[in-house]
Amino acid sequence: MLNRYPGFAVTGRDGLPYDQKGDPDLHQAISIELALASNGRIKLSIELQGTNASGPVFMPHVVLVDKITDESFNAIRAKCEVDGWTIHSWSVSEQLPYDEGYAAAMARQDSDANPYAQHYWKHDEWYLGWTGYQETNA
């Protein structure tokens, strides 16, 4: 997972997030991270910032996307701004099969919704997430 870095602008030629200061190592790290996540959904972890009477307020938020583009990121940013929040920082990581299974169970999907082949290790991980939700919410 990449460290949070608040200075990103999504303007790279390849459609990937790009550091405004032009740090090629950072850009390469992001490209590698997104390539690794291409087998599953990408988890975009956002730290939102708002204000109240006592000062700044921060709230974590997670969005699942298939890929990050200027258009998708700006749509997320616009939705946050409509709700009165700004994006303080963000990071990307792969959505793990366990988390996918847990979310499927939470959405009341049957275990047959497992998208992975039975012989593939992600099938078992997805099922562990699905049963994990079932056991904690029975």
C-alpha cells in the first residue's frame, strides 16, 4: 500500500495519478501498485476533511473502483465536495478476496456468488471472508 501523499493531481499521460513535483520514482511506485491491483478491484482509501465549530474534522472513506482515471477521481472529489468535505489525502491498494467475500455476505449474496475458480487460492480467501461475516452476524 502506498503512503498517503496529499499533493497528487490525477494528470499523468497514462491516466495514472502523477506527483505534481514530477517525482519519477513516486510515479513508478504508483504505476506498480495499480498494476498489482489490476487482478481485483482497487481500494481507494480517502481521508476527508471538513470543519465544525471546534475546528477541522477528519473522516476515513473507502471507495472501490476498477481503475483510477481523471474522470473517476474527479467524480469522487465532486461528490465529496457536494457533501461538504474535501479530500485531505488518499492511497490505493488491492481489494483483497477476503474483503470481497465479506462485502458479498453483507450484501446478502449467496456463497455461489464467489467469482473465483475453485482451484484458485482466491476462491478460498473469498469464502473465508463470506463465512467470517456469517459467523459474526448470526
